[in-house]
Amino acid sequence: MGSAKEIIRDLKQLSSKEKAAFLPRFFKTGKGEYGYGDRFHGIVVPDQRRVAQQHFSSTTKETILELLASVYHEERLTALFILCHKFDTARKTSTEKEWVDLYLANAESVNNWDLVDTTAHIILGQWLADKNRKILYTLAKEKSLWKNRIAVVATWHFIRKQNDVTDILALAEIMLPHPHDLMHKATGWMLREGWKKKPKEIESFLDRHVAKMPRTMLRYAIEKMDEKKRKGYLNR
């Protein structure tokens, strides 16, 4: 059985002291920074994915919750990779809702940008593909950076698989006054992905909001446009 103890043991065998020293700086864990208090074993993401693949079929919900409560970043991320596997497997029998509910109930443990970006579109985005998406707007208005980011990144599934930019346009408008740079980056990123599918709709949004859009959000959104068009937006 994939117990928390066994999973942590396997993770630690793949740890690196050099990575453990570097990652806290990379993920901004200093006092007052967005990742304050996060700790690291020093394990690369491909190794975490392999451990998750090895253990997910025998891992219980209780073990996932135990790992999600860990102070160690890699233990939480590995738990989320396992959760993604559980969700995908459950889709075959239309029993995936319990894993979506677990994800949302523990959203505060999905508490760094990489934890959000590797899971939100896979779990919440796929789940909402043919459903009412009200939950995205609830998350977007929460006083939680990570719930806000989950809402925005979840739209990646609709954009990529359904050519649907409706929700990212609505959420991007909500995020215009957001104070945090991580939300400016995420929203701009999704607008850029939307532009690849529906350029006219995204450019119309930019035309209306460019004057008040955070500069980082704008730069991310226009990154793939030709130079003339990029400069046109930046000079407005």
C-alpha cells in the first residue's frame, strides 16, 4: 500500500542537498514572500511524477490528505500528482467528483504557483468542461492568492480543448485590480493561450482594458504577437 511513510521514503531517496538549498530561493520562501515557510527536500519534478505513478493505485484518500498537510513542498506536489491520477482513473467510471471535492476542500494546501499550474486545469478544468462554472467566480473573489490562481489556470482546459475563451475573459476582468504579480502573470498567460485560439476576442479585450491592465499581465498576454502589434499595445 502507498502509505505516506513509504512515499516520503521513496522521495527522500531522490533528494539533492544542492536542490534543497536552491529551491527555497526560487519559490520565494523568505519572510513576507508568497512561499513563506515552505520547506524542501530537493527533488526534481520528473522524479516526483515517477513516485506518484508508482504509488497512486494503492494510495488512499487519507494518505493524500496526510501528504497535502505536509510542510514539504515536494510531498504536497506528489500528493497532487497522485490526486490527478485518481481523478483520471475515476473518470472512466464517472466517480471523479469525490476527487474534485477533495481538491477544492484542500485548496489552501495547493499553495504555490507550480502546485496550481500542474493541477487546476487537469482536475477542475476537466471537471467543469460540461458543467456550470460558477465555482470559478467564487474562487476568483476569495481572499486567497492560490484560490484566485486555481480559478484562472483552470480555464486552460476550456481554452485548449474547447476553443472557449468566455471564462478567461470574464475572470481577467475580475483580476485587473488584483494586487499580486503572480495573478498578473497567470492571467496574462491564459490570455496569451486564448489569443492563440481566438485572437480577435482577446485583442478586443486588450483594446478595452489596456490602459488599466497591470503591465506584467499585458506583457504576458501579448508575448506571441508580432513585434509591431506588441509595441502598439505597450505604447498605448
